[in-house]
Amino acid sequence: MAQFFKAKPKTSVMNQQKIQVTANTLDHLGAGVAQFNGKVLFVPGLLPGETADVKLTEDKKQYARAQLLKLQQVSADRCDPVCAYYGSCGGCDLQHLQIAEQRQYKQQVLRELFSKFSSINELPPIEVLSDAPLAYRRKARLATWYDKANKRFFLGFRAKESTKVVAITECPVLLPALSALIKPLAAALAQLQSVANLGHVELIAADSGVLVVLRITKVLSDKDRQRLLTLAENLDCQLVLQSAEDEYEYLRGAQPFYQFTQQNSSLTLHFNPGNFIQVNGGVNRLMLAKALEWLAPKADEHILDLFCGMGNFSLPLATSGARVTGVEGVQQLVQQARSNAAAAGMDNCEFFCADLNGELSGQPWLQQVDKLLLDPSRAGAWELLSQLPLLAPRSLVYVSCNPANLARDSAKLVAQGYQLSKLALLDMFPQTHHIEAIALFTHK
């Protein structure tokens, strides 16, 4: 049988091709966008207005990618990265851009997403909800790797688009209490008999203390357990073991919690290590306050909170005296929300478990409400919004960790008689290209 093929250029030859380009904008992933041979060229690390020598790494029919080699003309918006691992660690990708310009860039990306995916011609002014640009993360997952050949243990973050673990001793975007744990933790874990059986390490800063969640793939020996217990006592942190079956054992400490203060009253929300919490505590507080401001809950209203989790929005909404119904697809989170409401003495909250992306007919909560809050996963709420006529809220707040799908879903909202009244950028992850948003829709 005859075989026909088209020879591909050798990677080594292509990678040797060096060119000089000038970026004119940033793409939605934060890479500089230039032109090369009539096609779009993406260069991570290059800012608009900058000229640089680059090396081609990928050359497709419609686009190409390149690696930044040397800057020839530098933008006034460029700044020195604060992290020694920037460029090798895959966590941050915008530390070279000043924080004010980062937020302007994210506002522009949000506008472009609505222009591309929604049917809304004119957006309201985009407010920016932001907090500290560094030392903001209260939760982070670190990867581990044990090099058996050289008997070396690595604790850190993965390199961009790679399984390689970049070992670190600190991280400037973590809260200082978490960053300070990395170096002593890596040294102690390297001494364990079961070092080759360690999975990821999760660091969590709660109002109740600092947690270290250690995933283990095999049962630890008594000697290793004692070493870890001594480490936790020396570091004054809580230590939780997570098994391969995702069962949690508190080796030291108790269930963590964080507090939300509203109008001089404090609300305590307990959570388990496996539960989802917003990693940016400062922006989470601003987001909660904005949602309450926009929805303006009243004591005689019924408010539905879909994708409610453990009650991050539900309980603050219920402090107004409104009747709040929360719905979540994970039974464990529903139980946690119920527990949090009971601990707060709130009898005006009820919670249900339902797959909000599945069949919903016959659900007891699927009835008319006054107001609605949506906080879906990255997939958005496209299917769910088909049920909106049954709910008929006068207004709804949509919180999105994927604004492209928020923009897409807004088209269905507009078709059902809603208009976009307010829009805010949530800068949950400074120093990265990632953006989140919160929007208020009101019925005409």
C-alpha cells in the first residue's frame, strides 16, 4: 500500500528562527499579540507597545506562538516581578504588568467578552472590586514530587502547561502565614518514610487558624504520624490527612471556619477542607457586600440562591429577615449549609440538593420567588435559565468565575425581558490573567 505524507519542519530548525516583533495588545490569556507573516503571533510576557526579539515555538496556519528573548523597547507599564520564581512557576502570568494596568486590561477583556458573546449593545460602567495585589490567597494547593533516583523531594507549583514541579520556599501571593509554612514543611516531608506516597499539599488560612491538608496514597506508619504531629505543634497549625478515598482525618485541630461581618454583626461559616471557599477573602467580602447592596433583601421577600455551596451568600442574605432557599448539587455542602444556618439560629433558611444542570421538573423549590442569586461553576447556567419563567424573579445577581459564559447566558436573560443594570469586575486573582465578574439583571 502506498503511503503519502507531508513532511513537517523539524522542531529544532523552527525553534532557531528568531524575529523582532512589536505587540499591539494583550489576548485574553495575558500574552502579547503581534503580527508575523500575515498571521497573529502570541508572545507571553510581551506588553503592548513593546518591541522584542522572540523565538518561534509554534507555527500554525492561522497563528503562531513565540518565546520572548530580549526586549528592545520597554513599556512604561512594565514593572519588576516580585517573585523569584516568576517565569518558571505556572501560577502567575502578569507580575510584569503594573497592578493598575492589570485591572484596566481585565475591564477591557470583560467588555470584549460581552461584545462577542452577548446581545447587549451598551454596557453599564464596569466597577472594579479589588483588594490587596499581593498576600491575598487564603487557600492554595501545592504539588509534590519525589525523585527516587536522586532521592530529592520537591514541593511547589507546577510549571506552565507542564507536570514538572517547581520547588519553592515562599510565595508572595499567599497570605504570609501560609507562605511561611512552605520551607519548613518541605524539609519535614522530605524526612518521612512515606515521602514517595505523598500527594498534593493544601494550605488554608481560616479565621480559626492555619490548616495543612496532606494527601496520602498509602497509610502512614506510626513513626511518620508522630513526625507530622510534632511538626504541626512546632508550626502551630492544624494538620489534616486526606486519604486516596477523599476521607479526612484531623490529626491536630478541629473544623475550620471564617467569619463575615455585616453591620456590626458577625456570621460564622464552618467548612471542611474539601469544601469550596473563595481563595481571596478580601474580594469575597466585597463581593458579598455588593450582592447584598444590589439585591437589597427585605424581610417579606423570598430569595433563591442557586449553586449555594455551604451558604456563602445564603446566610448573609438571610440576616435581612428574608426567607432564603439555597440549592446545591453536592450533598455534603448542603449538609454544611444546613449546619451553618442552625448554628447561627436562622430558621428562615432551607437547603435542597439537586443537579442544577439536569432535569428539574417536580423540584419543591422550583416556584416563583422575589429575587434570585446565581453562582454557577465555570460551565455557567445556560440550561438552568430555561426554568427562569417558573421563578420569575424581579431581579437577579449572577456571580461568574467564567465571564465568557456570563456574557453568553446574558443573551438568554435579555430574551426573557431582563436588562443588565450593573456590572463589576472581581479581581479575585491579581498578578494573573484570570477574571471573575458579578452582574445585576432587572426585569423590564
